[in-house]
Amino acid sequence: MKRRLMALSLTLFLLSSVMAAPANAQAAQDPKQPSVENPHMHFWGTDDLSSCWTHFDSNDSSGSSEEGHGSIVFAQGQQVDVSFTCRIQENFKENMYLNANGTIVIDIGTRIFSGDCDPETDSNCKEFTMTLFRGNIEVASEIFPGVSNGWDDEQIRWEIPVNQNMTTWNRSQEEPALQIEYSKPGVEWTPLCVVSDCNGEFWFYYSNNEDGMTAEANFPVINISQSVDPGGEGEVDDEDGGLAGGLPGFGLVAGLCSLALAAVVSNRDGK
């Protein structure tokens, strides 16, 4: 009887630990980390665009430009040549899983003043281009040829259907990064430059801007139990040995519970 009570107590303890895990994890959720309830990644950076970073907390603009944007100024006639990458500020603490049937939506704002390209003479031209990386792996790229270069605020939206290369973003090595590229000639001198500034300029808006520009990326984040296995086996290969539809590590707990129950049966048969 004593052994049976001990085995049953162990079983109840293990089960209660599993049931409590989701609540504890949710209570400890870091607002800078992605989750089902917190899927929006925000953009931040310095005044001169020398550094650009991202995280998932819309209220934490620490270190970011108080002006709400970063900018680079180019001398009159100089090529307006820009290439920078916004990377996650802190590595993910857990893997991020996306809905295989979902869409990543990236909204950024920019303001550009440059000349236009002559396809016959300008070999270094590059239209406004965004590239999404999973760690160092390029997963999507898009060219936006219609972006204004006449010093107008431009809101750009990029919708990316999730494919098999985007369903799992492993922590500490595969966090999302967004690269921005643009290259066009500077504005040549005209009499108007006497009364008007003809220097080239490139702005990139951050999430704390007060100009009404949206600067965020929305990921269709799902719980691991909802993730779709590309191999169709119904299992998710996570680091804790979890199964789709279950909790991470549940296989180990179930095994221990089985041993405890076996001890009860063995005790009954041997009395």
C-alpha cells in the first residue's frame, strides 16, 4: 500500500508540473520576444542609420533616435547609395514557429531625394530593395521600383507568403533580419539649387516616429502544438522532444508516469 501511494503521488506531481508549465511560461513572457499575442516586430535605430535593430516591444525605444527616423545626407551630385540591415536586438529565447498558410507583412516608411537612373549610362543603379533573412539565410527578396525619390513620405508594404523555409526560426542563430538597399545618382546642379537644397538624402522611419508612418513586421506566430510538420508525420522536432498537439517534453513525463503506474500494478500482483 505504501509503495502504491508513493507511485500515485509521483504521477500526480509530474502531471501537475506539466499543467502548470504554460502558465509559468506566459507569466515570464519577455515583451521583446515574439509570441502568439505579441507578433509585431518593431524597427529602431540611430540618427545617422549607422545602426538599426528590431524587437517586439512597441514601448521600448531605448537608444533609438528621438526624431523617429535615421537619415543619410549625400553631397549634391553624389550617388545616393544605401545598404543597411536591421537585426534583432536580443536573440530569441525560444524558437519562433509560423503558420505554414500565413503571411509575413512588413511595413516600412522612407523618404528619398535623388536623381533618376539612365539605364544606358548608370550601371550602379538599384531600385529600392528589401531582403528578408532567417539568420544568414536569405528567404525572400523584393524590388519596389515605384518608390518616390522626390522627397515624399513613402509607405511601403511587403506581403510574403510563408513557405517551408520560414515555418521555423531557431533561437540564437536564425532570428529575422531585414536588409534595405537603394542606389541612384544624386541631383545635378540647376539654377534652382541656388535657392533650394539639392543634396541627396535618404530617410528610414522607426516605430516611434510621429509622422504617421508604420514601421513594423507582423509574423503569423503560432504555438508549437499548432505547427505543421513539412514531412507530414505529425511531429515537431523541437529541442525538448515535444509532439505536435502536446507540450514540449511531454514524452519524457509520460514515460515517467508509465513507470510509476507500472510500479502500482507490480505491487498489486505481488501482494
